[in-house]
Amino acid sequence: MRLVEEPLAAEPENQARHQGDTAIVPLRKRRLTGEVYERDPKVQALIAELATLSHDALIAKAQITGRSNPAFVPSECLVYFIRASRRDNNERWFERLYKILTERVLRSLPKAENLGGKGEALTRSIVRDKVFGRFVELLSADRAAYVEKLDYFEVRFDGALASLRRDAQEKAWREENRSQPLEYDVRTGEPSPEVEAAVGAYDPFALPDFDDPFYRLRLEAAIEALPPEQNRIVHMLRLGIPIDSKEPDVMTISKALGRSEKTVRTYRDKALAALRAVMTDGGEP
């Protein structure tokens, strides 16, 4: 997708948008319960406020990068206006917003340093390319026809992007290790660092659907079906209890269960692998 590189001239005031005079277009993606996804009320109200501004005024706000700045425009809002530009048939406006949003995405991804190297640096580069490529793909497809998967980014942008990143990390690992099966050490029963990295990237409590009551019921049922020790570990992880700590006074999962750190990590990985198999179907971003 080609971006306009040269400085853009200010748009005449008569091109100010008047979307605030019409209802904000609702989302279409449905939850497992059948309910349509809804934006955060604060985001919804801010969209209505921003819709009364001229293009140049909105761009000035969108270029603010500090989240602590009261004038900061959440990425959820930028996604809305980018999608709305399709209805306006305004490619120039789309490109201005697109440039700002994609720069935000790139800043949030792991830096692709030492591209000629191996190991971690190469994996970071692959993950960065995959996440950015997938996000751009979704935005581009939405220009032709409504893409429901983008609705996640209007509801909780950071969570949706994190989901893309987890998916990219797992795909990168599989592509680099196709000849290496995910196996546990037959002598110790402990996972390899690669297995731990691949499974540990999955967090069932941070997915976009976690605010769906039906999803939570399914997750709770899946957790209860785990072996007792794995069940306890997952519950303690959810409470924020660390697996281990160098501080003697800190309560840890290892201390609570009387198990070594490695054993706890092995049980954790097996539990998360089981939950992932039950809860994910590969259909989300």
C-alpha cells in the first residue's frame, strides 16, 4: 500500500467532517452468546467528539504519542476513522490516518535489531514482520468489504494486537523448528526452553473474548477439568502469585505447593497447552 510521502497541504475548512451529525456506525462482530460487540462508552463518546473536528485538527491530536496527555487519541478511535474513510471514499484522508496508526503499531513491536543474526534477533524480526503484515492485511481488506475481525481493534486495541503477536510468535517458532517435535525430556519430564516459550505465549485471561460471559464459563470448566496440581497452579497464576522469587518473604507457587520451580513450570506449560487446545480454534486474529 503506497503512502503519500511528501508533506500534505492543509485541507480547507469546508472539508471538515460532520459525522457527529449522524449516528456512529455500530460494530458487527458477535460474541459467542450472540451479542454484538460494543465499544467502550468513553471511546464511543470521544469518537462523536472527534467527528466534529476538521481533518487537520484531528490529525494534530492523533499525532500526540504520550498516553498520559489528555489530548491523546486512543488507537481504537483511529481504527474507527480509518474504516469510516472507506464510506467517505477519501483515500488521502485514509493515508494520513493509516500512517499514524501503523507507526504506533511498529513502535509497540519488538525492534528488529541485528537482522543478519540468528536466534532471538531473527525471531524478533520475523514476529515484527508477521504482526505488522497481518494488521495491514486486515486494514486493506476492510477497504473492500467489512472485516469483522477488525472490530476487536475498536473494542480493545492493545489486546487485539497482543493476540496477533502471540499468534505470530507461535508461527515463527513452528516455521523455524518444523523438524523438532514439541516433546518433554523423557528423564526429567521438563519442557525445553523452546516448548516453554511457545506455550507460555498463550494467556487465556488476556484474549479479546475474556469479557464474554460464555467464554469465561467455558474457561472455568476447562480449568476445573485439569489435574488437581495443574488446576491449583493456574488459579494461583491468575491471582498474580509468582512461580518463584529471590525475596524470602514473598509467597510463591513453588513454596505453596512444595515443588521446585522447574516442576511448577512444567505443570504450568502442560496446563496452558491443554487450555489452549480447548479454548482456541484459530479463527480469531
